[in-house]
Amino acid sequence: QKEVEQNSGPLSVPEGAIASLNCTYSDRVSQSFFWYRQYSGKSPELIMSIYSNGDKEDGRFTAQLNKASQYVSLLIRDSQPSDSATYLCAVKGRDDKIIFGKGTRLHILP
Amino acid sequence: EADIYQTPRYLVIGTGKKITLECSQTMGHDKMYWYQQDPGMELHLIHYSYGVNSTEKGDLSSESTVSRIRTEHFPLTLESARPSHTSQYLCASSRPLRGTDTQYFGPGTRLTVL
């Protein structure tokens, strides 16, 4: 089982709708979780970090964490064409390393 | 905005050449990382450092080497470049703070070995 799993997509969402990106992780003691956005040919940039169970909102973005289910998600409200990118889930494991998922390609349809 | 720099941004070089990819950060971060990423593919950790004089190999086997003589500088060296080394190389840094460990990425170096 991969340590951090994401659906590779592409996930196609109409403009203005909610995009939902999901990530599962295998290490139960993980404490820190991150979502990065990566445009084609560019480097990843941090969108949000989350450390406690529940929801964390920042503008149009909401991160959700459920440690019991080992599941973290990212919701993007009012999706815009500029949100089209690959979204990387990252988890800090027990050995202090940060493990990245393969990423989900999101395509916002105008 | 993160202050982490990589040079060169693009490099085309012949097989057998020795190359050094530079990475520097002005944030005083203790941790630094090198990732390799092919287009449309996942990030692979190739080297990391938790501080001066500390270097470790990552999860992906790499023929490159790194050094960390100064906190702000983490260069990556390929002694003899090969076409299989063609890829994007991303440097990142972080500072654990109150349980967080956010990594900030440089702009990357796109390497092509002919």
C-alpha cells in the first residue's frame, strides 16, 4: 500500500462548481498534512496545511481531516479556470519525512 | 513569499560533463531537500539535509551527491551527466515550528543531457 494515495484524475469540474480532491494515508501516527498546487512546468506551492481533525477554511479552499479514517480532502468552492492544476497531498510521517502523493490533475471546464 | 533560489533555471549539457545545481535560501531554514520530477509524474526525494554537515539519501536512488557546508546553501552535483539524468530538479526548504513543517519550493532547474 502506498503511503499517500490520490486519484490521478483528471477530475473535470464545471466552472463555478465545487471541486473535491481526496487523499488517504497509511501511517496512523501522521500529524501534519499539506495540500500543494502545481501548475504544469512550475514548482509546487502550498495552499493549505491542517493538523487537527475537522475543517479548515481559507478563502475558497477548505481542507478536511479525519484521522480515524486516515483521510484528508480539499474542497475548492466556486472553481475557476485558474484552479486547473495538479494538486499534491503531502503527509508528515513518523520518521519526520514528508511524503507526497502522486497528485490529482484538476481541469475546470469554462 | 518564500525566498529560495535555484540556478541555473535551464541547463542543456553533453554526456559525461560534471554539473552542479545550486540552491540557496535566505529564510534560515534548517531542513533542505532535493526532489526529481519528470513531466506529469510524481515528486521523488533524492537527498535531504537537517542542518549543516548533515546529508541523507532519499527514497529514489540517485547518482548525484550533495553537501551542506552552510545553512543557506545546498548544492547538488552530478559527476558525469547521462541522458537518464534529464529531468526537473526541485529544491525545497522548511523549518519545523510548533509542529508544522511546511516545505517551500524553489523555481526548479530543468536539466537536459544530450
